[in-house]
Amino acid sequence: MQCEELPQYKGDKKKNKSVYFVDNLHPERNFSATGCQFNVQGTSSAVYPIKNFKVSFKKGITYSNGDTAKGFPIEEGDLLASTLCLKADYASSEHANNTVLVDYYDTLVRDIFKTPPQKINDKVRTGIKGIPIVVFWENTETGEVKYQGMYNMNNDKSNENVFGFDRELYPHLESWEFSNNTSDRTLFKKSEFEETYTDAETGKVSPAWLSDFEARYPDLDEPYSDYTQFKRVADWIVSTDRR
């Protein structure tokens, strides 16, 4: 990763940066990219001293032989990922195990049930896929190169093509991530989306439900916040709780 400073927090987007990837076993996969965007990835993990990163190829990649592509296949023949997620696994020692288990799940589930997009294209996935790598940061101001750590390089959840997210085919398609597992909303004890909270320091008023859920798709520069379809699901789940 080549930039003056690595992202320090989620939303600290570093734009128009460069990156290059070296695979000594398969040098034909070596590539470089300019015009990239770097960002911190994760919610709870964003506070760790060693960060996860998202690398978005805004201008595609260029292989060492001069060929270009819009993104990078995690393995040869995979769908192209235009955004990579670099996972440090700082708080655990599983490292590649987490990624491999998701890959195993994807393989197992597709033998039992295929999603509508998978029926159209068998390369579409229901879980991420990745490979272990080491990450170095080159400070473009000083020229110093620093070993950042051992990471998993995964296809990020924002890669719509990898997961078959297509709102032209599926107009109401959405993907939501839970930000915690303790609130009444995430436990489906209530389906309330009108409450607000006020930040004690800034005085900013925000919808309270945004502390519980985060849209993964659509993945927009301004976070997607139309909860209409999601609330229909939440209403139904809450209605099944008879306790």
C-alpha cells in the first residue's frame, strides 16, 4: 500500500493512492493499481491498533504484462473483485481459518441450495473468499517501507457482482449487517425505526436504529438508509415472539 498515511478510522478515506501485489509462486498474477481508495474496514475491529483495510480499485488494475482488468480474481477463474478486504485478525489467532471456513460453507451450501443469481452464474458466491498475504506500507513522503502484518486478502462484501447483487434483476434486493447483538432491535424484541438520539459532544441528532444496523447493499458513498423493506421483515419476526 502506497500512501502518505494509512487510514486511521472508518471513513478516513485515502483517495488516489497506489498499490501493488506480488505473488512469487504465480508471477503472472502480479499487478499494480493507481487511483485507489483506502479505508478502514470493520465496526468493532476499527478500534484495534492494527486495522483492517478496504482497497478499492477505482481505475482497475494493470498486470505486469500490461493487461488491464476492472478487478482481481482471488483465484484464477473467479469473478473479479473491484474491492479487496485486508483482514488482520488482530483479536484472534484463527487467521486463514475464518476465511477457509466461509469458503467451505459456500461450497457446502451450493450443493444443497442455490440462490437465484447462482442459478444464472455458478461463480456467484454466498460467502467471501480469500488468500493469506503479508502487507507492507510504503510511506510515499519518506520512501520508508514498513511491514504492516500478516493478513487475509478477501473479496470484500461490497463486490456486488461476486454475490449476484443486481437491483435490475431483483429490485428489492438489500443486504444488512448487525452492528451489535444486544439491543432490542437486533434481538427483534421491537421493530422501531423512528427513535432518535443526540450526540452529547456534537449535538447531532441521528436515527437510533443506525447504531444497530448497517447497509451492506446497496453500498453507496452516502450510507443507504431506506429501511422500508427491512422493517417489513423486522415487523414479521417481532410478531412471532409470543413471550
